[in-house]
Amino acid sequence: LCAVRYLPTATLCNCLKEDKRLSLWQLGVTITDDKDQLQEWVEAQQAWPGEAGGSRGGEKEVLEESAEGKNEEEDDDMDDDEDMPPPMLQREASSGIQTLKMLRQRLHRLEALKESAQEAEEAVRSQLRTVVVDKHQQLETEIDQRLQRLSTALDIPHTALLPPPDVCGIVGPTSGRDAAVAIGWLKVHASELKCDTLQDPAMSAQLKWAVAAVRAEHKWLSQAALAAKVLAHVTAPLHKKLLNLCHDWLRTFLPHVLAKINRVSFGLLSEEDCLAALEEDPNVPRSRLKLAVPFIGKDVPSKSSEFAHPDIIIGLTILAYRYTGMRYEDFVELVDALRTEFSLEIGPARDRPSSKRHEQWVLTAGGRIRGLNKDKKKEDGKIAPGLKCKATHYASGQELLGVVGEKTEGGGWAVVWEGREAEGAQET
């Protein structure tokens, strides 16, 4: 075969001897591992002598010719070789380079898709911002009109009949219903309220209740207007999640958590309780060993009960570690986790975040570190006074991140966990 009729693969050439590979190189034979190039080479081959319609029957006809036509066949073969182009030396890239090129092309396509998706998302966000602005203006108009009606309802001729300004009803979602009833009562008894004094004590008490209900609704609407204004200016979804999380904690979760008593209604299992739980059930959940659990009495934890709400678990666990402190097993696990973080970090030893955290804990506790400058010790003591519970907070954060993190994948806590993993410390 001539050189242009022969296209070996790189794997085949590795199996050949040195002299055979040298002869192929001298002939200018192309060597490749690219499937697309092999297919193109096969399709570009010219037909064999006597081949018709792309079939290989011409080869059989040439082999079956008589001896008298051998000379003519050799002449034809020589003519065909003269007509064929000379072999061209090509520099072929390795399979790794071809794969890298293919991956780069795929990366460019994915980046183009990402840009188009971001543009589409930005267009949707702009439309949503427009809708939010329109709804906020509509809500603000409705609240202003409602406040004007409430002010008109309190327009009593004799202010001496009104209760003190600090008298206000219960502010909440039900204040609107009470205010509607109060406004109706004020309209019915408008003629009686024109007098300087009220002789009936029941009428005076009813007037006090009506004015307090109207004032509560006025205060509630003012708070709603402020909240709507804040949410209209907060456009990032993550910021809205954090804002809602803070609102829930300040209004609901934090008062509920602070109302409970440590080691009476909640608390951590002691080392003896943990050993007894493991002896009774080796497959006891890790959440019972590391997080706060309900107590049924003074220093009497429940056998198998756990708090169901993730936010309540987080709050009670932080308070339990703050009140009780770390157990010895918690200290050992904390030191191991700190050493693991130190081994995974890069940079000089003293500049790594885990090393700085360890120095801060030791210096705050009044200890000493070998090789540490005294000036730095004083400076650190001035910068971070009152960090005696930093290690306890960090340990509680480690346990919460490992146990409760999977239960709070959505909402504001997802943002808190991501920020904590990035910073390496609990700052919530």
C-alpha cells in the first residue's frame, strides 16, 4: 500500500518495532487517535482501480485477471500512484490536548448559556421590581386613607373626655376588627359625646375602650406602612430572608426561648446521661447527645423526646451551652476540629484563622502561648475583652451546623450557614 492508503493509530504504532515505526515516519504516514479524523479520512479515500459505486468488487476483478493482463495492471497502478497527491506530513495533537480543546469549547457554550439565563433573570427581576413599586404605592395610599378615617373618628369636641395618650389597645392583626366596632360605637353615640362630661360610668368606660382600640389600629397601620417601605427598598432575596428570620426571632422565638428554665424545662445531657443512653440504645440519635433536649423535672431529662422546631432547637442549644458550659467530650471534639481546620488551611502557621482563634481563646482565658509577643497579648486583650464564652459559642455552633443544618436548608438559616462556613466562626 502507498502512504496515503495507510492510517495507523497511535496505539498500533506503540506495538510496532522501532524499525517499522521509522519506516512509517520516512513514508510520511499520518498517525492519529481522533475518531472524527479517522472517519473523515475514510470518507475522503479515492476508489480502488476498477471499483464502481463505492463497492470493493474491483479488487476481486483485479485479482482474478489472467497473467496476460498483469503488465497492464502494473502500468495502471503506476499511473494511479502518479496521479495521487504526495503524502503530507501533519503534526497531530495528543488525545489530552484534543480533550482539553473539547472541554474548553463546552465551557464557552455553558458560559454563553449562563449569560443568557442571567439576562432573562434580570429582566424578570426588573418586572417584579416594577410590580413591587406599584403595589407599595397602592398600599401606602390605602394606609394613608385609613389613618385619616381613624383620625376623624377620634375627632371628639371635648378632649377632656378622651383617655390619656398612653392608653392603647392590643396592637396586632385583630386590632382592625376592634377598631371597626369602636368606630361604629362612636358614630352611634356621637350626640352624647358632645357634652362636657359623661354622667354614666359605663359610657365612660366604653369610650375609653373605643379610643384605645382606634389608637391600636392607628399604631398597627403605622407599623405596617414602615414595614412595607422597608421591604420595598430591600430587593435582594437573601436580604429578605434574613429580615424575615430576624423578625420571627424577635417577635416569636426569642421570647419563647427565654421563658424556659435551664435544667428544668430544657438542657444538655450530662456525661452520665449520655453513657446511660448509649448503654440502653447504641443507636441513639446524635441530636440527643449534642443538642438541648426537653426536661420533665429538675435535672431529669426525657427518655426519648426532642424539640421539633429547628429554630427552638437552635435557641435552646445556644442557651444551654452558655448556661452549662462545655462538657469534657465537647472540649476534646472542639480541639480535634480545630486541629483538622488548621491542617486544611494554607499560609504561615500564625496567620491561619484557626491559629488566631486558638490564640484568642488562650489569651482571653489568661493563659500564655510560647513564642508569642507580649505586646500582641496586651493588644489582643484590649481588642477583644469579654470573650470568655467564645469557645463555648463556637462549639455550640459546630454542633448546630452538623445536626440542625440539614433541617434548615431553605430560608434565612441557609444564608446564615453559608456565611458561617465561609468565615469559620459563628457570628449569629
